[in-house]
Amino acid sequence: MVINCSNWVDVKKYISSQRLKLVYTLSIVVLSSFMLSSCEKEEGYGGLASISGKVYAHEFDKNGKETEGYIGEVVVYLGTESSSEIIDRIRTKHDGSYKFNMLRKGEYEVWVYSDCNNCPGGQKPEIQKVKIDSKKSHVELDDFVIEI
């Protein structure tokens, strides 16, 4: 086969077009894999799931008399098991109830603080771990029982 100048130009164009197709295909593969891996969402807000519960308190007055019941205005915290970050904090309603809405699937920690005479700072956390398995699930936690 004889290669003359006009054939050589055609060969160069063919090789160039094949290179361009290869680069284009590789770019699509890399970009697609990046986009698919970045679709994995972390725990936190942005979903349709929720966590709720109530806080029950034992309160002792100066004379040692105990009053107990569901209590309002207690701060309830929400965080993730994988991070020490607090995602949110809310106060209980007058009946002791709380609810974290619009959560994504994942593993969470919900906690409140209880008074503790022998603890550093005079308080200790009461923690419950919870896993949200589906996009629209609702998890009702056991009551937190604290001393104030």
C-alpha cells in the first residue's frame, strides 16, 4: 500500500477522531462515577423522616420533696453517631414532647442532660441511639427520664 499525502491526512484525521472519542468516553465515565458517588447523602436535614419522644423528670425541692411528670422547656439535642457535631437542639413542649423533622436516613444520637451531684459540671448526658432505615420513617424513642 502506498501512502501519499492525501492518504496521510486522512489517516491523521482518523487517529485524531478516535482519540477524541476515547477522551470523550473516559470523561463521561469519570464524571458519571463521581456524580454517583457524590449522591450518597450524610445524616442530617433534607429528608422526610422524623424522630420524636418525651422527657419525664423527677424534681426535688429544697426539702427533698419529689415532684415528677413530663416536663416542658428541656433542651433535646440531635447529633450523628459518626460526628461530634450537634445537628440541632429543640425545647420540649409543655407535655414533654419533642420532634425532629425532615431527617435523612442514617444513624443518630438524641440526648438530654440530667442533674448529677457526683458528675463533673453537675450534669450527665442521657443518650439514645437511633437508626432511620427509610426515607419516610418515623421513630418514636423511649422516654428520657431525668433528674432536675
